[in-house]
Amino acid sequence: MEKQIVLVIEDNAQWREMYAELLPEPAYELRFAASYAEGRGELQRGAFHLAIVDLNLASTEARQDNRDGYRLLQAAQQRRVPTIVVSGMDDPDEVDRAYEEHGVFAFVEKALFDRKAFQQLAEDAVRLGTTGPADQETPAQLQELTDREREVLLLMAQGYTNRQIGEALLITPNTVKKHVDHILQKLRVSNRAGAVSVALQAGMRPAARPGE
């Protein structure tokens, strides 16, 4: 199996050590950044299968209200790197912003962090990131979709309901419905079957569902 290169942008040394335990060699190679500048540089220079980002990074100018992590989410999104946010923030507006504006794969609250669940999230993020549509060969309609919308479309192609998609991506059914509506608009189709047809014609092939 190909080694998965993971960028961890986290200014807390204890959390960095925990990620190293949860995502060990030889399956993963972790590269660490403790500030916006370091993380931005890594994203500029490297190629990653996954990024793990803390939104509230230490800053000499705004330690209590720093949101440099959002700028890193934007950079990761532009490079099509699946991203998991692990943050001490739990404000619904902050969570929605991460999902809706930056298409993160998952948003995990540090206070509710579960090691086993996180390991599964990381595995799923890498898998979906590698089974999604290819970059240069993606038709114009699919290029309009955000990374999160591609993930939803991929699960739609596997026959998942909105509730099942929400459970798989850890988002609410209402949020799934919004993504589906955006997908239909961008693909210029009137229903889910039409969206799945566009995806399959473009070469988007879903992985087999568990148990199949």
C-alpha cells in the first residue's frame, strides 16, 4: 500500500505526539507545522494525501481570536487536499464556515475527540480523496463542485440516502440536502439519478459498499 503523506498543522506539542501515535509508520508519513507560515509553506511545496488543521493557531498579534486556520483551509482546498479540522472551537457558525466555504472532510471538536473514530475518519478521507474524479480530466460541470460536494456525489452514486450520507460524513441531513441541491444546480440536472448519471459518465466510480 502506498504511504499516505499527512500534513499536521497544530501548535500544541501533545496533540502532535498523539497524531504520530494514531497515524504511525509505515502506513503514514506525518509532516508537522506549528504556525500559519510553516503550514502555508508546506502546502505550497509539498503534495499531501491529507491535512489535519487546528483553526486557532498561536499568534503574537491575536492569540485569543486567531483564525489563521481558515486561510490554510482555503490553500488546502485549492490544492484538492482532503482536510480534517480538529479544533477547540465548537461554535456552529465556525463549523458551518469550515464545511460550506472550505469543503472540509470533517470537523472534530477537541473536547469530544475519539481516537478510534479519528483513525477511521483519516482512513476514509484518504480513500475518498484518491477515488474521486481526476483533476485535469474532470468535465467542466464537475469542476464547479466543491470537494465536499464531490464527496456527497460519490456517496450518492453508491446509493446512499441523505441520512446515510450525513452519518458517513458526520454532517446533518439538512446540510446534506443543501449539498445535493447545489450539486443538482451545478450539474444542471433535475434529480439525483441525473447527477449520478453525469458522475458515472465522467468516470467517477464509487467504491463497493461494506459487505458487498
